[in-house]
Amino acid sequence: MLPKNAANSKVYESNPRHGSQSLKDRQPQSLAQIMAGSRRLQALDHSRQARAGWTRAARGWLPQDIAPHLVGATLQGHTLVLSFDSAAWAARGRYLEREILASAGDASISAVKVRVHPRGGLS
């Protein structure tokens, strides 16, 4: 038995995106199908891949002792933004800004900005 206000409730209406099929009758979609159907998700994935690429590249430009402390890297305009897991490693990254620029050798990078981004977040 439906509640008294069921006729006015959107919960009981059929979803125009899925026709009149109930949730039980629909086939599940793979993540690839969902991603392919959403430009917004595709843009987020592209952004994620770009950040992962910059992070890999930046780790290669850093000395071996500091590279594992790089949490992430991204390009904002012509500035390479590096995030380290502690203030101590960020200070070391700031000290190496010129060397990082020289190692990058990329004309699209004109500056390096260093940030602190702890891996565990706030405790």
C-alpha cells in the first residue's frame, strides 16, 4: 500500500532517463560505460591523468631522498605546483626550485611553487 502522498512524491514516479524500468529490472553498467556517458567525468579523469603525469615527471627531477615525499604535482598556468608531505620536505623543495626548473627544461614552466599537503590529513 502506498502512502497517502505517493501520487505527489517523486520517489514513485518513473525516471525519464531510465524509462519505466524499475531499478531491479535494469542491467548494471560498467564504470567505462558510465564514464563514456559523462563529459564531466571524462574531464575529471583527464585532469587526474595530467596530475599523475606531472607528479611522475617531477619525481624524476628531484633528488632520490626527497622524491618519495612529493605527494603531487600539477601545472597551473606556467607554474609547476609541487605538494610535499611535510613542511621540512617542502622547505627542501623550495631550496631546489632553480634545479627543478633546470631539470624540467620545459618552456611551459616558468616558476615553481611549493606547498605542504600532509598525506594523512588532519589528525
